[in-house]
Amino acid sequence: MPGLLAKKLGMTNIYSEDGQIIPVTVLEAGPCKVYSVKTNDKDGYFSLQLGFGEKKEKKVNKPQAIVYKKLGLVPPLVLKEFKNFSPDQFKVGDEVKVDLFQVGDKVKVSGKSKGKGFQGVVKRHGFGGVGGTTHGQSDRVRAPGSIGASSYPSRVFKGQRMAGRKGYENVTVRNLKVVKVIADKNIIMVKGAVPGSINSIVAINK
């Protein structure tokens, strides 16, 4: 799907024409430069490889730096492919801007969810805990309890819900409505929440 890379700036509220409060996420969408154009003849499908932001030179390895120097473009912070653009509309070095979207469009936004670190079963999976809170049993309240039977099969089943890392996973939220577009500031506002923390990079697909 055609789309853009964007930076999540945060959430706020705006008022609709009839006075209703709408919770929105503010995204700085592009401008994204075209770093590669894949065609049906050469690659078997058509897509644009878009880059967003700038990466520090010391963080770019030598082969990548040579490629970007030949293209005459600065190393991007993030690269991602987007399909369903018009085949003859863009070439390497062109910019794709936020005016790709219009108020009322439905979009899907993909990004990494917030990382919560190592968490126990109560927070990670919603366990109720075991044991009581009195008579010396308070140390077992948030424990997972038994994780497997001893007689049969005498092992822990694969996929058993246990403590571990929570969050920082790929998440996609679909059917978000574009509420406002500020083209001169590369700002797009979508109704509702999108995955990721402030200043994280997300992909908006039309």
C-alpha cells in the first residue's frame, strides 16, 4: 500500500465542527526521499524504498556509505518499502510528502510497541496470583503456581505462559481516520492511539 514513514510526536485533543472532543495522535509524516525504485521487469514487483530522517555518518558502514554517495543522498535513519505507488510517478531522489493523505482517509499505522522490560505473570499475562495475603503467604501472591504436571507428561508444555520480556513487539492498528493534515509542517493527525513511544518511527499505510 502507498504510505509514508513518520515520527510520533504525541497525543492531544482537537474539536470537531460540532464541538465534539476528538483524541488524536500527532505524527510528523515525511518528507520521505525515494532511495530505490523496484520494477516488475527487474525485481518482479513494483515498490518504492523510502527513507526518513538522517543517520550520523559514524553509524554508517563503508559499503552503505558508498551506495548513498553514488545516489547523492544522505544516509537515512530508517528505510522501508511501500507498494502500490504509480510506477512512473517517482524516481530516485524525489520526495513523498504528507499531501499523499487527505482528511477522512482510513489508514493503518505500524510500529514497535513500548517496551516494558522483564515482567512477572500477573502484569504480563493477567494472572490472578495464588495463595492468600495473610498467615505468612504474602510472598506467593504474584507467583505463577505450578507450571506442569509431575506424573504425565512430566515436563513443561511448550508455550507455557511465564515471566519474561513484555512489549517492544510489532503492532499494527487499522482503520484509523485522518482528522487533520497540515501540509506545510508535514503534520498528520489520526484519531486514536498508535503503537510506540514518543519520537519512535512508525509506518502509515493508506
